[in-house]
Amino acid sequence: MQVFSLCAFLALAVFPNFAFAEELQVDRVYASGTTVSSKVLGISLKVPKGYEGSVGGEFFVLSRGEEAMVAVTAEEATLAQAKAYLSSPQDLGEGYYLTPTAAPVTKANTASVACTITHGLTTWPGEATIVIGPHGIGVGVIATASKSQFETVKKVGRLVAKNTRFKKPFVPKPGKSSGKWVSKIAGNSLQSYGGSSSYDGSSRAKTKLTLCEDGTFRRYFSSGGYSNSSTVSVSYAGHSRYYGKWSVAGAKLRLFYNDGDRAEFKLSTNDAGHFLMNGERWLRADGDCR
């Protein structure tokens, strides 16, 4: 019988819109009974008895051998978003699929669903739970195991979800940053391009976000295009510039504009190693902040 590969599963994000903060040490194995926490997300949980914990990809995996695991992820979410996510099949990537086997059940601040996890010819039973904390952070827990071990592992997953502790998430001050993403984006120019065309016109847009190492940023946006009709042809072009301070903590980039506005971006990479912001590809280049 084919069994799931824990190493392969570590490369997946169980809930794609969720990401565990980098405060956990990537190369460390956490022993049973250890309490781990995320200052950025304001959560903490304890590694259950008989399990080991480690960071894999963008989530925290609790494992006990090759046929039992509990994966934990966390990000901002509402109960409605959690229920919607658990209501339909999800492609977890790398050939893994989560399929609900019943309608999600919601109670107080929790949504859960019975499901299966499939990889190749093997299907395991599973249960996915998302708990929404008082400050809008959702903790997602998925328990899955071979059929003979599932009932025990399901109880462990429920215990992890129930015993997760919440406090107010840490929001870094403008210009103050921490975590692995600092060295990857500080001093860089992040660029995004877009456009469309059809028989009656076209459009193009470019955004350039320069993140200087002193904690300041410059954001430049330009657009242009033309439109044709039977009676008139119109072309247009425009640009705008914005300034402020930036900070990054965990996998979240925050922009604090000088006019008081704010913006947030989730940072990640795809399977090919390309840099993404809010799931869209951006190019990185020298920011020329001198």
C-alpha cells in the first residue's frame, strides 16, 4: 500500500491563504511538550505528547511517524471565509487534494469539516478545523492519518485547535522590520506589469515599489492605452508617485503612506521560486536608493 510521504507533504501549504510566521526556527525540531508562539500573529500552542513539531514550507507540522500528522497554519480570516474555504474541494499542490465529505459545521468561532486527503492512489481520512481568534487571526488545523490511526489523530487535532492561545498580534512600527524577508526585499525595487488588448483598444500599467534600507519607500504607478470606436479614437496616459515608510514582519509587508493611508501585502514564492505579493508575481531589482 502506498503511504503519504511526510517530506513531500511539508512542501505544501494546507490552507493556501494562510501562512505561519517566521518566528519559529525553520531548522529546529520541537519536542513534545514545547510551547511555540508567533508574536506577529499573537498565537501560541503546545506540541502534543508523543509528537514532534517542525516548520515545513509555510506551516507548522506535528508528526508521529509516517502515517499520522497534524498541520497548523495561521493568518487573518473571518468565520465566513473559513466556512467558504472548507465548503469545496481544494488543490493543495504537489498532487495532494482536500475533499470535504460533509458540509462544514460552525459553532461560536470555529468552522470544521470532515474530509479526505488524496495523493496518487492513496486516500486518507481527515478533519480540517479553523478557529478565529478575538483579533481576527484564524488558526487552521488539519489532522490526517491512515484509517487505523485516524480516530486518535483526529482527537489530537481537535485538542491543538482548542488549546491554541490568542493575544493581540504585534504590529511593527513604520520603518522597523524583522524576519527572513527583510534581507530579501530591503534595498530592492519591486515591479509589477499588467495590460490587456482587444480589437477596439489596449491598456498597460506598471507599478514600481522601491523599499529603501532606511525604512522609507517610493511607489510609482503609470498607465496608458487607447480605445477605438466607429466615431472616435482616444488615447490616454498618466502617472502618480507616493512616499512613506515600510515594515515587514512574518510574511507581511506593510506600507505606511505619508498621507495616512496603509497597504498590506502577503509575501511568498511559488513552486518555481518566483517572488509573489498577494499571490501575484513581482520582479525584484536594485532599488537605487542612494
